[in-house]
Amino acid sequence: MTARTLIGDLGGTNLRLALTNGTSVEAEARFRTADHPGLESVLDRYLESLPDTAWPVSAFLAVAGPVSGDRCKLTNCPWSFSRRAVAERFGWDRFRLMNDFSAVAAALPHFSDKDLLTVQTGANNGAAPKLVLGPGTGLGVGAVVPAEGGWAILDGEGGHVDLPCRDESGSELHQVLRRDGPVSAETVLSGAGLAALFNAVAEANDAGIRVVQGEDVTARLADTGCPVAREALDQFSSFLGAVAANAALTVGARGGVYLTGGVLGHAGNDFREDLFRAHFNGEGRMADYLAAIPVYRIRHPEPGLFGLRMLARGSSANQ
């Protein structure tokens, strides 16, 4: 009997679970975090649906929040749990946790052409660091760098850096957003952030309208061509380019910048790749450096689970 590992991608909105033997994935399932009181409740439901012969001997979970010590608390979800208690309850000798975008980063060296859409061609250096950013419930950021025998994951919380402003319109919106507190990249580059950005644009233009969630912005644009929604998504595209450029310069991501996340999925073709490129490449001394970096949108439906499978196989990242 082949030993299986439970892999899971736990974000602020959804928990995706599957089993892997390292080479394939089976029994994939998705659960909304808002529908369950905590991790153990979902694991009970998922594992009860499996035959005894498929019971996993270990688990590997990527979570949307910092990972340190035994206690795990998510950033954009009220769940928290003890790694030790969960492992004991389900009989796992090995229960590994990592940041959710570290799992996505682990997948970057293994994507094929069909998994990617090109935003900027650049000059791919396959042996250089690779960076991923994902606006979703929050803003995930992860990276991998070459290491002996594979790739090493850089763990961090890059979504919480200060939001950069590169033009007058961005600075004006920044001032409006600051009334509610500090403005990080995640303040605008997330689902809630897109809604906040729409409301800031509406206020700056005395439009007298507001939205509650990011999906309302993309829906307004699709349904009525709402000019406030168009401006919000234009600003979103520009801010994402600036944030991605800062992160790419920090890690030297000449191996590529990869974009993913639910907000980009909802935006579809309304995401302005031209504005992203303009603010990514900029006009400063590093413009040529940035213009040579390839940028992609990830098409793979479950990049986090794919990265975890690569880690479970032992061929992706060395930590």
C-alpha cells in the first residue's frame, strides 16, 4: 500500500485539501472557512469521507499567516490551532506547516508553459530567484532562490510592506485611505482592498457611491462599465506593478515574477497589464533591469497544492 500525505492550502476564504503519494493527487476537496468553526472540524469531515486504505500517515499544510512555534493563527480568518494537538488527534507523526505563499513559491520552478500567461516577455534566467504575488483575501508574497540540490524558499510577510506611490493620483488615493489607518500593500491589493480602493476613488471624485467587497467592483464594471470601477481597477493594476517591482528588486527576481490570486481571477481581462508594466518597469535607474524580468499570470488551478505536492515528493525546495 502506498503511503499518502494529506496536503492542504488554507487561505482566508477557502481550505483546499487533497491526498498525494508524491507523484499524483487524489480526493481533492474545497471548504469555505466561514462555514466551519475551525481546522479540526473540516479535517473530521474530509477524513471521514475517505476509505481506511487511504488514511494519510502525515500532513503538510500551507496557511495564510506567519508560521512560528506550535500555535498557528491565520491573518484574515478567525481560525487558530495547535500543530501538536492536531497531529495527536489524527495520529500523524509528522505534521508540517508553512506559509501559503511559500507553497506557491515552491511550485514556480515546476510550471510548464500551459500553466502560464505572459505579461512581460523579459529574458528568463532559469537559475535566478523567482517571485510570486497573489492578491486574494490578503496579499500573498513568496519567493524561491537557487540552492544546492534544488531551491530554497524565502519565508516572509511581503504583503504588509508600505504601499508605494509613484504618481499624483496614487498619492491622492493614499491620503484618502490613510484616514482609516496605515496603508500597506494589502490595503489595496486584496479583495477588501479593491473595495477600499473603489470607495477612495469614488470619494476623490465626489461620486457618492460605495461597495462592500471586491467582487462588487468587477461586477459593476462588467454590468454597466462603471467609470469608478474602471479607475479602481486601473489603480489596482498600477499599484500591483509598483509593489511587484519593489519585491523583485529586493530578491533579485530575474528568474521571473508570477501573479496569481482570486482578485486577478475575478478581474480577468479588466486587469490592465499595460499599467502594471508601466509601474513595474518605471523610469528610474533600474528600469532596464526590471524590463528584462519576465512576468507571468499563473493559470494552474491549484498552485498551492501543486507546490505542496512537489515538496512532498522532495524535489522542489530545501528548507
